[in-house]
Amino acid sequence: MGRRRIYLDDNASAPLRDCAREAAVAALALYGNASSVHAEGRAVRRAINEAREAVARLAQTPASNVVFTSGATEANAMALDPAAKVGGKAVTHLLISAIEHPSVLCGGRFAPQQRVVLPVDGQGIVAPAAVEAALAALPDDAVALVSVMAANNETGVVQPIGEIADIVHAAGGALHCDAVQAAGRLDLGTATEGADMISLSGHKMGAPTGVGALVLRGDRMTFGKPLIGGGGQERNRRAGTENVPGIAGFGAAAREAVLESDVWSEILVLREWIEDRLRTISPDVAFVGGAGARLPNTICAALAGVQAETAVIGFDLAGVAVSSGSACSSGKVGPSHVLEAMGVADDLKRAALRISLTRNTTREEAEAFVAAWEKICVPAAARQSAA
């Protein structure tokens, strides 16, 4: 029998929850169409509505505000729409932070000349003052949609969303927040306080892949043009027959995630233990974004002289799954845009590893990771130093 693998890449995709699997399998037995009025159709509609209520509870908003999508990439594309209105006025500009997921950095449906990129500081924080300055630099009649993620997928750094929302609203704009990494790990009411829209992804919190949501909040914004036209599903906001098994699994995962704050408190203790051990083993190790608030499960560790891509392979051969950056970008050649925006030194950018613990990570697994670090990263750094 082969050894049990250790999965420390939760930010790429979380292990499927048992409850989500069971809900998805049960939904496969429902063969009606949710748009039909007969009993079979009503059963499907009931399953969708129950899931919608669970996701809404997680997002702390009414169920009618939840629009199911194929994932957060689609949700982000839906949100970044120049046809949207704020207080009845058409949006004219999009402000996005430099560390956003590529599905936000691409600007959605905004033209390049309508976009402004917000800088971050050396800790990966979008300073509220920088947002205020960028808004003040827009034309007097501008109406801005600002998009800042709740927590970064590579560093785990948590953004001051509440402060940013106050500034955006005072300027007459609206705030979208990619909350993919925060959902299920942080209290979403606090992590996305003041946001007018948030994007969620099912598989980042233990639901099946292929499902997500755009969640609308309040009444400051008027929904723009649907990204996918056709039927009247999702209150005419997203056409297409619903992915019922995925949605049911998403609802089950959301329902369970609401109850897990103690789990992530324990994972935070384990994360801090790992960091302490790495400091002891490698005094020169740098924790990117480590000086501020981060997700309880995320470490971005860099040791000069280590080639991250080579180290990832070494860890994989040792039975440990970690990442050298965003999973969406892992097949691309080039430095992380997040670390670039933070001004991280070149040698550390090349060495940065992302270790993201799951809700089920154990002390034994943490110890195995640390042992693998000592065998893989320490010798690599020593060889480079001696060269």
C-alpha cells in the first residue's frame, strides 16, 4: 500500500466535503426541470432554493440576492459590467487592485481606457488612501466601480474592505469584492463589510467544481446586462438550465462552513507552529505578507536560493502537495503578478512557495511538511549560497 499523501493546496481547491458529495449525488436523482410547474420540476426548484438560502446565510444577505454561476470567474465577469448603475447613474470607470485574480485583472466588460489599477504596499495591502486618491483623480462626473478582493489567494493577506467601502461610497461609487478565499474561512459579514457585490466559488470551500455565485447586497447598484442571455433563469440574471448537483453541493458546503469558526482557529495555531519551525530551521526564510492579517490557513514562504518550481516537484515526490503560486497561473512561465505588485525581491519571488492548510490538516501532516522542507529547501538554499 502506498503512503498517504498530504494535501496542502487548499487555496487551489479544497477537498470535497462529505456533505457536499452526498447532496450532489442525491440531486442527480432529481430529473425534473426547475422551470417546470409539475411535481418533478418543483422538487428540483426546492433543492435549488434550499441551497440558495444556505449560501445567502453564509454571505449574510437575503436569498433573493444570490445568483448561481459556473464559478467565481463567471461571477467576476458578471460583476464587472459597465452597464451597471449606481444610484441610477451609469458606471464610467473600473478600479481594480494590482493583486486581483486574473478574472478581475482582465477588466470584465470594461474597455482598457476605463480601467485604473490600484497599487498595493509591500505587505500586499490596498491602502484606503490609495483608493481615495485614485477616485479623486477621476473626472468630476465619473461613477466608479471598485473591485478589491477580500483575501489574496497567494499570500492570504486580508484587505481592509470596510474602510475601502466607506471611501468608495462617499465618492458615489460601488464596491465589488472577490471573496473566494475568505468564504468559509472568515466571517463574510466582516471580511466583506460594505461591499455591494461579492463573488464566491464552490470548490474553494469543499463543494463540487463548476459552481459559484455572484451575491448582490443592498440597493445601491442596479444589475447590468446578463453575461449569458437566453432563458429567464436566476431571475433573468443568468440564463441556462441550473447545475442542480453542483448547486446542491454548494449549499451543503455553505451550510456546514457556517459552523466551522473553531476549526479555523485550530488551523491558525497549526499555521503559526509551522512558521515557527521554519524560522528555526531556516532563519533567513521570509513570509510574504506575514506582518499583517492573513487567512488562518495560508503561508507564502520564500527562502533565497530555492527554485520554487523545483521545490514543488520535490515536495510532490515526497508525498506533499504545495504550490508555487496561484493554481490558475501555475502552468504559465513568469513571476507572480501578486509578488511583482508587492515589490518582492527577485530572488524571493523565484523561491516563493504557497502552503495552504485544509480544514482537516493534522499536526502529524504539519510535521511531515516541515521534515520535507528541511530535506528539500535547506540543502537547495545552501548549495546556492555556496555557489
